[in-house]
Amino acid sequence: MITYPNAKINLGLNIVEKRPDGYHNLETVFYPINLQDALEVTRMEGDEEYSLKVSGVPIEGEPENNLVVKAYRLLKKDFPNMPPIHIHMYKHIPTGAGLGGGSSDAAFMIKLLNEKFQLNLSTEKMEEYSAVLGADCAFFIQNKPMYATGIGNIFEPVQLSLKGYYLVLVKPDIFVSTKDAFAHITPAKPTHSLKDIILMPVETWRATMKNDFEDSVFQKYPEIAAIKDKLYDMGAIYASMSGSGSSVYGIFREQVEHVDEVFNGCFCRQRELE
């Protein structure tokens, strides 16, 4: 059985306050986009618990630390009769880009195992399992626009459609440490909630919606700031960094020509939004 985990972008990201446990409360809107990995699971004979093959974008680390393996092991604790499996993951979503690729892989793994082995898990139960693996993993279970609060783990559906707009996504060959990005943030409660801002025309977002990580990240990596400026020069009606970076996206009314040439040397994709 095969499935296609997709990425997300953040529409706005406000760091609201630092929590007593050291984490930060935030508010953001997660929006799914049509940029996908591929994840296939087949039954495996033998004594091994699982095997994992990863192709496409290289992933560092040991197999047991991969989120799809963790998802399988998490379910197997409660469903010990699940057989050994072979996992083949083709990575297309860039890592360390603020696009949620690893979280999506984990959530889609849970959905795939639920269907393949008829575990009869409810949406709510799959979200519970996903939340164990990462703050934003549960978003990908329902995989529709959500207003997120807490540490990015409390979700509320929002009525938002960008269908018919075009997204240009650019990721330079730069790694932005999430830990470093948070270290330079001064939390502050926003004047207006993102829930209200996203109901306004997209043309107004440039003046009202921001990603709090941009100030510190752009200062350290001016190349990322230059990508955002370039997207606006090309006619984007809204542009922003996604998450804590390093990817930047622009929303356009019409398809953009020659984006690969403009952003030569970067991972660059154009997609029609749904």
C-alpha cells in the first residue's frame, strides 16, 4: 500500500509567550500544499521487526530515529499482531525547511497502517498517536487548514481556501536551527488574531500578517530575506518564510514563468493551491 504525505506552509506565525516548561506558545495557520513524499508499506517475512529504505532527499540519522519507524512502533505497542513490514520512503519534501515533511510522513504512516491492517482507529485516536510523535504531526491527520495554538498542537478548523492561487516555494541550501531561531525571539501577544487576519483579502496580508522568526533569521541569513524580496518583485501578493525556515513562499494570482531560472541553485517548485 502506498500513500503520499504532503507538506504545509505557515500563514503567519506569532510567538505569544514563553511557557514555564521552556517551550513557547504560538499562533499560526497551517495550510496543506501539494508537495509530496511517497510512502509504501509491504508485509515482510522473517524475524526482523521492520526494514526501512529511503531514497530521494538524503536523511541523516539511524532508522530507529525516523518518525515513520517511530509511528509503526508506537502502534505496534497497542496492536502487537501487526506483522513485520518493509517501509520504502521517497523523500521529495526538503528537510529543515519549515514545511512539516517529517511530521507529515509520521501522520500518513499512522493513517496507512490503520487502513492496511484494519485497526479501526478513529480520527481522534490517530491524532492522539500523532501528537506523541511531534507537536504538528496531528495536523496532517485531517490535513486541512487549521488555526494552531499552544506549541502548535491545539487545532481549530478555519474556513480558508486559496484555490486558484499559485504558490512559488523556494528553499536555499541553508540550514536554520529551530533552537537558534527561538533563542532570538521576544514573545509578544499580537494586536490582531490570525483567525481574523486570514478572513481579510489576501492583498491585505502583507501589511497585517508576519512570521516572528523572520527578523532574527533574516539578520543572520540575508540570502533568505533576498528571496522574499525577489518574490515580491516578481508580483507576489503575499510572501513569507514558512515556520522557522529556511523555505520562503510567495502567493501569486497567476502562474509565474521561469522561476527555476530566477532561483537557480535553490530547491524551487511552483504549485497551484487547492
